[in-house]
Amino acid sequence: MSAVLNEDQRSIAELIADQKPGHALDQRFYTDPAIYELEIERIINRNWILAGHVSQLPDPGDFKVLNVATESAIIVRGSDGELKAFANVCRHRGSLVCLESAGHVDKFVCPYHGWTYDIDGKLFAARNMPDDFDMSAHSLNPVSVDVIHGLIFVCFTDTPRSLEGAKRDLAEPMAMFGFENMKVAAQKSYEIPANWKLSIENYQECYHCASAHPEYARMHTLMLDREKRERVQGKMLAKMDACGVKNMFFDHIDTAARPGEMGYGYSRTALFDKYKTGSKDGGPVAPLLGDFTDYDGGASDFSFGAFSFLLAYSDHVVAYVFTPIDHNSSNCEIYWLVRRDAEEGKDYDVDELTWLWDVTTQHDKEIIANNSKGVHSKYYRPGPFSGMERAERIYIEWILQELQRA
Ligand code: FES
Ligand SMILES: [Fe+2]
């Protein structure tokens, strides 16, 4: 800990009370392990996190692992064909059971002493245990899992927020894109040497886009002033109907959710004129999704809770999942989704499909790492937000509110 941190003896409650509205967070929110511990308890383990798409686990025994801060979950297609999730923690002495990130098994075998679990999480074999050892009392612990129109979500609490609002309100836009009928064409992890909030805050604002992302800024219109933006937005709105796209809007994390529900959001914004989709030259990179009959020149933003954000073009979807690794590093997992019947090499090329958001995320990783270095300095003082950082401001206000929710 730096000298500055040692001098600051304020409690977390005092620190929250002292937070200046409309300003970046105090240094300790990014550096203090005690605040990170509280975030794990009150935010990270209480909220749903996107863990993939159902098409990744088609058959019983197909599994993938999701690691978030101190937790790890195995998500598996069970013997009854249903998705299940278990804590990746052996009931013997606690080793991680599954070390691979995805695959197919008949049984999960703990690498430490060989305890073996079936794909429904039940203990199947344990060597040299006493006669009175109760196998049935040592199943893997269940973790909450649910599916929103094809997207798998996991939550590390037995009493998670309800997903009913998201399922109901996002049903129509998600059907329009055919989310149930997609597949993951590519998936990539980006490890970012920064506190998880810096990674998500960066995703929440496009104040930096014009200066940091020339590739993105060529096609997305978020950084335009209001008048120009309304003009391009008007052009897109005029085209949407004919392309089979409905205009809908659901506000993001702050207002959309009812009490006890996970927050969610949906909106569609115009791309610049010659861009049909998010690609190097604006040209198509995959077959049109769902109900689309043509390109309307727009892109939709979906948000699901606090960690999962999707950008849906007319021909592919880019899903972003930000998760903490520890208090000083985070992971950004990106999934590129296309129609399930699209064929690689014929209908899409992975390099073309992933180019824009790979380039943009490499830049973001650098920006966020530099941000983190400066935030650790004794000279760091929280500065004021611009008018283009509204969503980030709302996000950190939400964080502060959740930290106080016992
Ligand atoms: S910790 Fe898993 S078998 Fe011992
Ligand atoms: Fe960015």
C-alpha cells in the first residue's frame, strides 16, 4: 500500500459519503483490498454473468468453466439434457476439480486424490473412504444458472436477482436477431492489468473513442454532437422497418429493473453512411441474422446486469464479459456470434469477423492499463466527468449503492 493509502484512515462508509458527485472514484476504490473483498460479497457474487451460448454445450457431458474473482463454476449439460452449474471445488479437500476451460467428459475426476463426479455433480467414486462415508452427502455444490433466449448466465449465490424482466422485455429484440439460433464463431480472452471497474468504466463511455479508436470512430456515431447524431439516426430509423428491424428502447442498469430484478438495456444507433456492419470496410462479414431482410445501417447495444454487454450488428453479435481476476487485474472475454447455420470459410472468415473488436480491444487494454498506472500514483485526484460519460457516472453510482446494500 502507498503512503497515501496508509494516511487515509476513513472507513468505506465515509469514503462513499465523501464521493464527489459527477467525479471519478477515489483511489482506494481501485487499490484497497478491503473494498475489493466487499465488492466480491456485495456485487460480484450477487450478480449474473454471461457464461456463453447454449450452442457451445449441445450434448450431455459438454462443459465449460467460468472463473470470476475467487470463484470458479463448471457449466455442464446434464444427463437429462438440462444445463447445470456446479462450484468447481472438490468436496474432499477443496481442489479445483476441472482444470480445462471447456470440453466433453463422462465423469469429472479431481486431479488431487481422484474423487470422481458424474455430469450431474453427484460423487460417483472415492477410494479408501471409511465404511460409513456417505457418498450422497458429497455432491458438488450447485451454482445458479439460467438461460436468456440462448445466452447462459451464472450467478454465485443461491438467491440471485430475478431474470424475468430481462427475459420478458428483451424477448422481442432478441427474437429479431435470432439469439436462440446463433453459434459462437470465435472467442478470445484479454487479460487487463487493471481493477475490473476501470475496465468496465472504459466500456461505458465513448469520450475516448475519437482519440483512441480511429477504426471504431470511422463507423460508430456515438461521439458525434447531438445535431449530427440525430441526422444519421433519422436516416437509420427511416430504413429500419423495411429491413425487418423494430425500434425499441429499454434503459440500462439504473432504471430498467424492478426491485429484485437484474438490470438490462437495449437501444439501436446508426452507423456512418457507408457502413453496413462493424467490419474493416463496413461490408458484410456474415449472413444476416434473424428477421433481418437487409442492412439498416444500425447497431444495437444490449446490456445484461453489471458485467455483460453485447453489440448486435445486422450480421453478427459481439458479446463482452468483464470479470475481476483479483483487485488489480481483470479479464475481458469476447464472443463473436453468427447464425448457427453459417459455415466458416464459406459464409464468414474469422479474421474478418473479429478484426474490428480485436483491434479496438487491444487498444482499450493499453488505455486501461495506463489509466490504472496513473490511478495508483500519489498525485491521482478524481476529476470531473464530461457530458459523454453519463453511463459511466450512472455505473459508479450503482456500484456505490450496491456496496452499501448489506
Ligand atoms: S481434493 Fe479432490 S480428491 Fe482430494
Ligand atoms: Fe474503447
